[in-house]
Amino acid sequence: MVRAFLSAFTHEVRGLHEAAYLLAAFALSSQLLGLIRDRLLAGTFGAGETLDGYYAAFRIPDVLFATVASLLSLYALLPILSRLEEENQGFAIAFLRRSLLLFFGGMAVVSGIAFLLAPVLIPFVAPGIAEGGGYDDLLLLTRMLLLQPILLGASNVVAALTQLRHRFFLYAISPLLYNLGIIGGIVFLYPVLGIAGLGWGVLLGALLHFLVQAGFFAREGISQEHLPPSRFWSSFGEVLWLSVPRTLSLAAGQISLLVLVALASLFAPGSIAVFMFAFNLQAVPLAIIGVSYSVAAFPTLARLFASGSNKDFLWHLEVALRHIIFWTVPAMLLVIVLRAQLVRTILGSGAFDWDATRLTAAALALFVLSLSAQSITLLIARAYYAAGKTALPLRLGALSVVVSVGSALLFITLFHAHPLIRLFLESALRVSDIPGTTVLMLALGYATGALVQAGAGLWYLRRDFGIALSGLRELGFQSFSAGMIGGAAAYGTLWVMGGVVDINTVFGIVSQGFVGGIVGLLVTGIVLMLLKNAEFTEAVSAFRRRFVDTPPVVLEPTDVS
């Protein structure tokens, strides 16, 4: 029975769109659990000091994960393991076992140092909390969560084997188990252990993330093949060399969040929670569209570039780019229109009041302005990784950090120095009558950094690969026009539904947002069809091939983190 169940996940997907949609399904499942997690956090604690400390506690562990734990990344491990596997079937397992031991030892030392330095680091990570009454809880959670990068990093190491063996299902369910652990901590452990229960829930989720992969890894048994030490160290050094540029690129994103969260800690209580809730919400369409298409495109891009098929490489890259724009532009506009309904439906319960809902919705609208840009940047990075040009994604990441932080500081200054600018932004986002709106400038700064990063990435893409971008103008116009008309239809539906249902009830706000979203999507699709949009036709055909015309298949091994 179990073997039959898993067999549905052990075929191979060759089509870009089919692979992207399958990845999107797994991403959606994980994101839905993440939304349940956030709803429980919002309903239990509200946007206040407790959640500020909870989210701030992740900053040091997340930086360690991005800078140290990710040095053994799937991108670098998979080609090395494939080469070792071809040379001798036992070498890959032997290499992974030794690498895992080195990883545990190295991360234990790094996390131990961070544990000792935590009292010194926290005033820089969250100066507003360090000076207030939440310091002790923040210190406790930070020290507990330092185990997380060890567990998640080890999970990514052993995941290289599950990907090499095409056991994609095992890797796909790991994020689901991670969120289930956190949910268990909120529901069962917090009432008993207090704030420490939240930390134990996170660690339980990280442990489950590791164990589901480690079980398959252990089944491989101890390799009887002796991997020569010189062969191991040369391969291990090659993995580190290949991983460094990508690790630094990941670190750039974490540095942006680190600085922006530190700034948020200086604002009104609850600012960090509002910022992170909105950030997590905008990550849902980003994961479903941007991550799915960029990850699905990577294996083919790498194979085509390695074989010297430059024309096919550019064609495949352009197709992925066009479909990212096709999906993200209408999604961006619909999220902006439905932002209050989305936030209220997902987070609006218990201690999470209407003011927090409106502030989070406003921050979400600003974050989602960069949805297309963030998705495009993910694809551009994969294109350069596939071509073996790892330096540019690093430079683009550094540019994003500088622009995000610099523009956030500039926007905060203008926001407070010029009342007219503040009045305009607060009125446009409908938050002029609630306090704590300064945090919105952090979301706007982050979006600005993403937009500049994507613009620079497209410029380099045209320069280095000669890809034609002129054809994207018509697509952008069609997607934007369809999204605007669909957004207007959704807004009109919200207005009509507001007179039919009581939007002060859960049923009323959910039904209003649901009907508005369905109408917006239908109208957007109809407009695209009337415009004879090529991407719309391709998307419909891909869905039919995936769910009607062909049997289910599974992805090539790739990094789906």
C-alpha cells in the first residue's frame, strides 16, 4: 500500500510548466500550513511585544543558516554526488556520511559561539526590545533557536541523497512537518511551558524536517567502499567553493531582514509582528509562482548550457520569464485589491484586532508591489548558476541590501519630515487614523530594493546572454491590463457583497473576499483570452497535459528549498 502510494511521486516531469505546477502544489500546501501557523500566532498574541520578540529571535539563527549551514547546498552537492556515483556506487554515500559529520561538528562550534555571544548581539538585532522588558524572553528564544540551523542544515545535506534517488516526495513533505511542529508548539506546548514552548515547537518542526530525510538516508546502509581521503577532501573543497557565492547571496537577503527588523524594534510595539506577518503573506504567491518556475527551469537550463545549446537555453529562459510575468502581474493587482479581506481571513482572530489587520494589509500591499521583481530575480539567479557564473547573483544581492536599507531610512526620514507625504501614503493605504504607520516605510524600502535588483538583473541578462526583452512589453501590457480590469471587477464585487453580507462576521468577510477573488480571476482570464494571450493558451494546455492527457510524473532532482 505504501509502495503504491509513493509510486505516484516517482515518475519524471520533463515539461517546464508541468514541473512548475507540481512544485507549486507542494509549495501551496506548505504555505497553507504556514498561514495556519501565523493565524494561531496572531490570534493568541496579537501584534504586540510577545510576537515582536518571537520573530526577532529568528534573526541570528537565520543568519547562521544562510551564512554557514548553507555552505553544503544542494546546488553544489548534487553534481559532485552524481560524479562520485558514476565513479563508484558507494562513494556518494561515503562522501555524504563524512560531510554530515563535519557539518555537525562545524555547526556545533559556530552555534556554541553564538550562544555565548547572544547577550552582546541582541542589542544590535533588536535594540528596541533589548532596552525594554522583553529582553529575557528574547535571549531565551534566541539561544534555543540556535539548534534550528543545525537541524535544517543537516536535513539539506541528507536531502541531496533523496534528490539524487528521485525521492522528491520525501523532500516535499519536510516543510509541511516543520510547520506542523511549530503549530504543535503554539497549541500544546505554550500553554504548559510559556514562551519556551514556542521555541520547543520550532525545534520539533526542525527535527521532523531532518528525520523524514534521515530515515531514507539510514536505509542506504554503511558503504563498504573506501573513499580515499584525498578524493573526499578534494570533492568537499569543490562543494564549498561552489557554494560560497550562493551562500553569500542568501546572506544578503537575511542581512536586509536583520537590519529592517532592528529598525522595526525601535517603532511602536507590534511593528516587527506586522512587518513579518505581511512579509510571510507576500511570500505565498512568491513561492507558488516565482520559486516554482525558477526551480523547475534550473535543471533544463543547466543541461542546455552544458551541452552548448545556447539557442535552446535562451528560449527556455525566455519562456520561464514570460510566464513569471504572466502570473505575477495579475496576482499582484488582485492581492492589492483584496488585501484587507486576505489579512482578516487569514490572521483576524482573537487578539489580532482591526487596527493590526489594516496595518498588516497596508504593508502587504507595499511588499507585493515587488512580487514580479522578486520572482524575476529568482529566475535570473538560476540562469547564472546554470551557466556557472555565480558572481553576479552575489552582486545583485549586495545591491538589494544597500538599496533596501538605504531607501527605508530615506523613506522614514521623509515620512516624518514632510506631513504631506505621510498624509498621502496613509490616505492611499487607508491607515490615516491608526498609529504605528512608520513600519510601512520598511516594507516600501524592501520592495524598492527588490525592484532595483530585478531591473539590474534584466540589464545584465540582456548584456551577458543577449536575451531579447522587447517582447516582454506587449506581455506586460496585456497582463497589467487584464489584471487592472480583473482588479476593478473584484473591487466592485467587494462593494456589492458589502451590502449583502455582514462583513463584521467571519462568514461575511470570508465570503466577500472569496467571491471577489473568483470574479477577479474569471474576468482576468476572460480578458487574457480575448487578447489572445499566448501564455494563457500555453498555461491552459499545460494544465490539460498534466491533469488530463498524461499520467502523473516526478521532477528531476533539484534544490526545492
